[in-house]
Amino acid sequence: MNWTDNAWSQIEAIYEQTITMPFIKELQNGSLPLEKFQFYMSQDSFYLEHFARSLALIAARAQNIDHALTFTRFAEGAIVVEKALHDSYFQEYGLAHRGIIEPTSHHYICFLKSTAALEQVEVAMAAVLPCFWIYKKVGDYIYENKKAGDNPYNKWIETYAGEEFGLLVEQAKSICDTVADNLTACKQENMTEAFVTASRLEFMFWDSAYKVQSWKV
């Protein structure tokens, strides 16, 4: 069993809870309240900015030049392609600004950036993988199960269920398998631990958006 297969087996329960959570179910059928989606988009715009910085750090630290170039492209995509998606939604829903970074976003951002900067680079690669892989899996699930007719969130759904994003996911998975093959079992476990933690934070990110969780003071 390669590393990614083993890592996914560790988060299957998290994924199953993710696709049945209210945010995802209501996004799927188009009934998600607008204010919850707006909160999600504002927080995701912050997240993507810092996710891109984490990817750039990984690119700078990667010893394999092909891996470095791939993560550089990942960082560019997070800033350019997905920012364009957010900008279109901001205009559509009349959002003048994105507010501030709320608690769950702050937690997730700090985890990724500290891991990218301070942990072994292979562990950092594993930490950013859920944002690719889980989003693709969730996007596919929603696309395959969405109700017929207009859904105000179709643009979001089609982005993450699209073939182009799927190719990025496969590249990220392939790199993680390649680097894991050259590590000891202990270091592979460190990669898995980072992957599981980030997967939990993905769940928390959507859950916090549904609950519109902000700083208490």
C-alpha cells in the first residue's frame, strides 16, 4: 500500500462526516443560507492567500527541482485561479471587504505556515494535501448528487469537481507518494499525522462557516 492510500484510510471517517455535514448538504441542494456562504468565502479568501504562501515555502525547500516547480505552480494557482473565483462571488454578492480572519481560519493558517516553515518538507507536503484531495472528493460528491435545476453555488461546485483541478490533486498525491518512499516508517507516520490534522481542520473550516463562528471578544 502506498502512502496516500494508507493516509486516506486514516481519514475516511472524517470524510464521511464531512459529506453529511449541514454546510455540504445545503451547498449541494442550493439551500445554504447566503450569509453562511458569504462568511465561508470571506474566510476562504484569507485561507487561500496564506495557503499559497505555505506552498511557496514548500517549493523553496523542496530538494527535487521538479517538485519545487510543481509547488510553485500550485502557489500561483491558489493566488490567481481561485482568487478570480472569489472575486467573482464578491462582486455577485456585493461584498465590499472580507472582514477579519476568524478563529478556525486563524488556527488552520498557522498550522500550515508553521509546518511549511519548520517541519520536514515532506511533512509539509502532507499537511497541504487535504486541501487538494478532500476538496476534489467533496466537489465530485456534490456534483454527482446535486439536484437538477439552478443552484446558486454551481460555479463553486464546478471548480472543485472539474478535470483541471483533478489533475492538480493527482500531482500532489504523486509527489507525496514519491517522497514518502524515501523515508523511514517513523517519518512517514509524521507525514500521516500532519495529513490527519489538516483533514480535521478542513472539517472544522466548513463547520465554523455554517455556525458563523467569530471571535467572542
